[in-house]
Amino acid sequence: KATKAYMSQEYGDKDVTLVNDNTKRVTRKVIATNARGAHTRRRRDPSTADFAEAIIDWHLMGESDLIVGTKGFSFQTSAAVRTATSYYEDDTCEEVPLIYERGEISDGSTQGDGTSSNEQPQALPVESKYAGTDRFPEPLTHEFAQQCSWTESSENIDPQCTILVRPTSIEHEGLGMWVSAVSAGYILAKQKGCRFKLSYGDIELKNIVRPNPFINSEHADQWRIPPDYQCKVEDKCYEIKSSAGPEIRKIVSVPEEDFPFAEVPVYRHAFTSSSGRIYREHFKPLRDAMPGLNLETAFACSMSKLFYLSPHILNFEKKLQSEIFPALRDKNNLVVTVYYRTGHADASSGEESTAKDLNGKEADMEKSINCAKTVEKNFIEGSFELDRRFTGIVWNVISDSPFVRKEIESKYGGEAVSSSKGQTFTRRVISTSSRGAHTKTQANPSVQDFGEGFLDWYLIGESDAVVSHMGWSYGMTGALRTARPVFRPYLGCHKPGILVYEGGGKDEQQAMVGAQVNLKGLRKNEVVIKGH
């Protein structure tokens, strides 16, 4: 209190001359709350008033254009991060960077989660200088706050309700279905301010992704669901069962009259199935309930807000920080992801595809290669535009087959690509060391299976455009993670697929009724026949 009184007396209501215009003067005001300044450490058993005053002070620090703080205290540094506000230390009066150029620590110091710096890097470059200017905005930036404003806390807080996402037991379904359900569940939770819980069976998600970039490993399992947890509608718990259709009522087993949310889109089949199409007017109640939500980017906002790569992700790919991220995030590179799936790993989870050839799929893969070349050419010639210039071309190859990745790299890596304007580029092909194991939950994938599969899926979105083989939701949702344009080899590659259709889609949906009735006999226990 004495400090606040002194600051107000000495520096409040003072005229200040502007440095860039000494003819103008402004008056400085000094304001402060009436907080007593009590510490909130738990061992001192703080009162509700202690905590309330402190959280208000902490919150108000972020309501500013810059923060000057005493070195080393996380109370003000975390307040700066809350609103991505510039932070200056009072001893140097220099702005402190949030993300450093290099993630390694060389002094052997102990990190926030209690591990030695020799075990893992301090910070994985998830937010990076390499990100292209027209990529989807990174979390903790002003651009992200504008694009994804709806991800902030809901005004309709109902802490008693819970949205729960657990993996489905459908045999051939893995990451593509799960992330679709996660996105839908997150949007539901944000409507009412519900708690949001998710799991992927017995997989320790904290070793792969975390819900917050600054959380340490001790608290990184806040998503964990107790094994005996019972999710009951009467307790306002809504569990997402499956993500087969375009509407949330098809994935939550709740009677319509008991469903207190506006329907949300399920993006899994948005590009590939007429029954999975997303129509703008159909989701008008959702957009009315959640101002600022954009159907084209809602999936990307959800994934960006939820999933930050754990530093332990380097255990699944040693080249990630040294080679892969620098290539994919170099703003001078045009990056095209080529996702090709052989299906060799579908039979058994955990089994690596050991095939030494394409087993008759040569023509099929050639379509994906030609599509990638078409997309590449259209960017080079200016038919597709980036709001930045590029001097290099990178193909990011994602596949369930190590043979396919090596084959594409050996045949097309290092190839010269020329434009009609006389420009010449040398194409670089990169890929991970993933074994390509399937993550389907029925076969109990290992942490290694899931970690490699999740990282490959994540990297699909680290590009300017995605060529996605067939209609596999793994590739489609990987592109949607960062709202990338999707090109499908069998549909022509001169323009990207449509994600959101105008209108309400009633005519198209009515035309599907007969076909859906005929399929009812093929459905059992909410399992949708593969391929529908």
C-alpha cells in the first residue's frame, strides 16, 4: 500500500512530453486497486479475500499495453503471457522475449518440471520465426486472438457440466475420428463453459501433447479420466461416442429435448461425403451462440488451443528440431504435404509396414505425385498465391509406409523445377522416421505407435497446401489442424476442396434419405459401415 501511495504521489498527474513530438504533452495517471497484497501461497492458507484480490491484480496487469516488472517473479510474467503483452524487466528496461531462437540449454540447469536440461530442450519451437506469414496464426498472438476469439472463456459458465471424449471401439478407427470428436467436444464445452475431458485409452498424452505450453510435466495430465469414471446425462455429463456424421446429435447419445447445446459441426467427412458436408446456414444457431466462430477455422482454433507439443515429442523423432521444423517453417519455402496411405499397416496395430514395393499401387501413387506437381506448379506460376515470396520448395511426405517415403525422396528429391518466368527451384523432400503403425484403439496401440502417428498427423498441417490420398480422415483433419487447402488426386488438383457450403443443405439432405434408409440394415450398435 505504501508503494502504491508513493507511486501515485510522485508520478501521478504529471505532464509528460512525447519523445517523437516535443510540442505535445500528455498527463500521466497512476491508478491502483485496494488490494492488501497478501501472498496466495497455499502453505499460508490464504483466505478467499486474499486470493480474490490477487487474481484481480494479476488479471488487470494483462489489461495494458506493456508491463514493467521485478525480475524473476512469475506473477507478472504469467500476467503478460495471458494477453500476449510485452514484458520489460526493471533492471535493464529491455523487452524480454517469450520464444528464443534456440531451444537448448547448455548450462545443465534444472527446468520447471524438475528434469535436467540434459534430458530435454527447454522449449520446443511450436511458435517459431519460421512460420510463413499466411499460415494459420500461432496461439498467444494478436492474430490468433482475433481469429479465434470464441476460444476465450464463455460468458455462459456452467462448471457443473462436463464434455467427455474417449476413443471409440470401432475397429478401424484411430486418430482421424478421435481428433474430429475432440474438436466437436471442445466447441460444445466452450458454448456453456463446461469442463472438458479427453483421453486416448491408456496412452499418456502428456508425453506427446499438453493443454498449455507452459505447464510442467507434473501437472500435464489434467485431461486424465479416472478408469471408473461414469458419465451420466442426469449429471450433465455428455460423452461423445463417435464422429461419423456432420452433426453433433449423431455423435452424442442424448435425446433432442435434453440436448442443451446448439449443434456443432463434425469435420471428419466434410471433404469426402455428401452426408458429411457442412452448410453455413445449418449452423447459424451455433454462430449466434458463439460470436466470432468461423466454420472454416473452428477446427483449427480448437486444435491450436488444445494441443501443444510436449518437449518429450523429440523422443519420437530425433530430426524434428534440427531438420524438420526448420524446413517446414522457413518462410522462404513453399511447403506441400504429400499424404499417401498404402493400408499395409491397417491390419494390425503396432506393426510396421515392411513392404519393399508398392504391391500394384504404382499408378495410384503416381496420381498423388502428379497432383503434388500440379499444386506446386500453380504456386510457382502464380495461379495460387501466397502473401510472401519463396525461393525454395519442400515436399513433406507423410505415409504409413517407410518404403513409400524413401521412394518419393529418391525419385523426386533434388529435382529441378522451373517456371515460365525463368525461375528455377530445387525441390527438397523430407519425412519423419515413423514406422507408420496404425493407431486404431481396438488393437491397443503403444505409446510409440500413438506418438509417431500423432506427430505425423501434426506435421501435415505444417505446410502451405496438402495433397491428401483418397478420403482418409487422417490426412483431411491433419490439413484442417491449420486450415490448409486440401487437394485430392482423384478429383483434379487445380483447386482445393470446399469445406463449407453456402445455404442450409436441405435439398441435398433430403436426397440422401432413401439411401440412408437402405443402409439401416447394415448398421449395428452405432457402427457405421466403412466407406459410407
